[in-house]
Amino acid sequence: MKAESAAFLRKAREFLTKARNQLDVMRYSDEAGRAAYLAGLHAAQALIFERGGLVIKRHRGVQRELGRLTKDDPRFDIELRAFLGRTYDLKAIADYETDPGAEVTVEQAEQAIATAGRFIAAIEELLAAGCR
């Protein structure tokens, strides 16, 4: 594995740990949802870099390229393919929403963290298999 890909995976795991701590210790579901998204984003960047040497800065670009790379791969189910798009909404709530009712629920954060863990594991499996 390329050093850059390994660094992206390290960052993904750090954000997954942050997400869990934000929810379990601090009870900040907004921040937990945001961190779960960023965990997935960095894992996706690891795969993208490993496969093509690309560092994509835009969130939508990462989502698009990940979709292309995992399109027909049975190891990456529909829930994992939808993860980045769905959890980007949680990040947007945490970062930008100002409405009184705009919040990430504990249930949403829990689901995002669980799926982020599966997402990272699936990326690691793809990388371990040589991205075939």
C-alpha cells in the first residue's frame, strides 16, 4: 500500500474514534455524525489514491470517484455506496444549519458510526486484495 493511502486510512480510523468519543463521552451527536462522515471520506480517499494516485479535494468528486471504483464490486453493498452522500447531510447540519430543530439525533449518529466502521473495513478489504 502506498504511504499516502495508509495515511488516509489512519486519518479515517482517527475520525471514527473521534465520532465514537463525541457520542459516548461528550454526547455531541452533531459532531459525532460529522466525524463519522469524515472517517468515510478519508477511507474513500485512500482507495482513490491507491487506485489512481489522485487526491480529490471536493466532497462530491470523492463520492463520484468512489462510486465509479466500486460500481460492480459485490464487497461494496448499496448501503456502503450511499454512505458518503447520506452522511454528508449530517456534516452539513453540524457545520451550517442554524434552525432550532436542525440537529443530528443520537440514532442518526449511532447509525453513521456503525456504517462508517463497515465502510472503512470494506475499503481496507479492497486495498488488501490489491483493489481487484
